[in-house]
Amino acid sequence: MKVDFEKHSQALARFALSLTGRHEFAEDLVQETLLRAIRHRGNGETVIQNPKSWLFTIAVNCWRDQCRRQKRMPATEPLHLVDEAVAATGNTNQTPREHLETVLTTFQELPQRQREVLYLRTVEGFSISEVAEMLGITEGNTKTTLSIARKKLRERCARVGAGEAGR
Amino acid sequence: MTNSDPCQLVELYYDDLLTSEQASGFEEHLSDCQWCKQQLSELQGIDRDIALAWNQVSLPEVSKVDVSLETVPSSVTIRRPAIWQILALSLCLLLAAFWVGNGIVNPERRVARGSSDTSARDPEEPSTTPSIADSVTEDGQTDTPPAFVRARESTAVAPVARTSRFTVYKLIPQIRTSVSEKE
């Protein structure tokens, strides 16, 4: 079995940032995830069907362990887009960049579980069953959480967009 | 979830969770329902925006990872030997300790054991190894060593311990002689 960690490192860093909400925590989480992955890879005879979801599952477990040790969820920080970020969105009240920043900010305000489900489904494109397996929850729970997260995000983005338009 | 209102299936349809029959039925409904079209469009838009935002966010620096499972030996096999290996190693160490303690592989200890057996040694050869005979006093009486010394005599000990033991043997008659001279 061979797992190309380099191939998944960027996706893992992005997922770690979505989990932690802070760059310094995300860096630590990526390192710990990779260390744990190397340590738990066994004797090389273990067959890993999907290395990406395997790494993401380890990252989720690492982050839960860290939160359990610290007995509280660390506060998130505002995330920033890269300088050349542009997007063609359907929102006409804001510039594309502002709209994406609003989406990011609103995303960060969601509860932890909703962030995890929404990220894995929309950004990484995992199926509902894969998300449920990675997070250790039922498919029904995953569907409900995803629906609630989408609804909240749409409502908050619409509220922010309406507020921007009213100024 | 109830299937009586097809508009409630819009998110399940979007997430591809409907059966083929349910999906075809919903598509027929979708062609006539503007609300479902709008919901579907909003779902697509919000998911696209989330993915777009996260793909353009500034990421934390991840140091170069140059590790693959084929190139790095398993830490499990290096750090954790099998139980039978540990048991075999422990048995070897115990046997080695037993042999050394009983003088089987220590020639010096073997000589010390044979010191009481005069038939196995040349009578003209001076004894280089101190024995209980050294504790005989000048007036010819056998100075029987104390109980604790005798107990140690029968105990298999390391050469260092034996040396200190015979030091005790030598000192006891001298002390007793000096006491008798004073008397």
C-alpha cells in the first residue's frame, strides 16, 4: 500500500483550517494527522481503499482529541482569501470577493458538526454515506445536519447581503 | 419525510439520495414547479460559493511531506518485537545468570568450589584461594565463623562479594587474638 501524502497535503490543510478556524492550529493538526497516519499505517499490508477519507478521518479524530484535552473549543479567527481571489457569483448586492468572504465568515459561525458535514459534502464532494462514516454518525443524522447547515448559511448570507444593500 | 409533497424532495434530489423512480417522478414535478427550481438553484449556488471560497482561502503552510509507506520501514516491527522473542530472550538471560552464579562458566568460582576437595588438587600446590582453613587461630583451635558468615559461604555470590567475605574471615581471628592478648 502506498499513500501519497504530498498529494493530499493541501486538501488536508484546507480541511484542518475548516475544523480549527485558525492557521496555527491547522498547521499543528496537519502535522499530528500525518504523524498518526504514519504511525498507524501498520505493517504495510493494510489496504486503504480511500486514502483521502482515511486521512480526513484521522484529522477529525485528532481534532476531537485536542478539544477534549483542552476541554473547550478554541475560538476561530476570520479567514482571508488569497489576493487574486475572484468569483462569478449570482449575488448582485456585493462584489464577488465580498460575497465569498461573507460566505466564509458565515460558515465559520456554524456549529462544529455542521461545519464538518457541510465542508466534506460541498467542498470535498464526499457522498452522504462517506461523510457519515468519516464522522462516525448515522446517514440520517448527516442528512439532517447538512440540511440545517445549508438553511442557516443561506439565511445568514441573505441577511448579510440585504444589510449590505440597505446601507 | 413524506412523499405526499414532492417539493420536500428537492434537497434529497439535489444530494442524489432518491431512487431512480423517485428521481424521475421529481423531475416531472420540477418541470412544472417554479419554487423547486428556485430552491434547486439556490442549493447549487450556495454549495458552489462554499467550494469556491474554500478553494481560494489562504492556507496554512504545510511543510513538505516526503513520506510513503513503501519507503519508510514500519515502526511497529521495529519497536515491538513479538512476544515469543521477548520470552526467548528472557529465558536466555535467566540461563546465563544461573550459569554464571553457579560457577559453571566462571573458572575462578570453579577453583573456589574445589578448594575443599583435596583429592582433586595437587597437595604440594599452595592454595591461592582463601578458604575456611584460614580462620584457624594460632592455638590450633578452629575458629568457627559466625552463623551469618557460614550462611554466606554456602551462597553463590559474585567474585566481588566473595572478596569482601574473606576480608571478614581474616579480620575476625585478628580481633579475637588482640582481645586475648589484652586479657
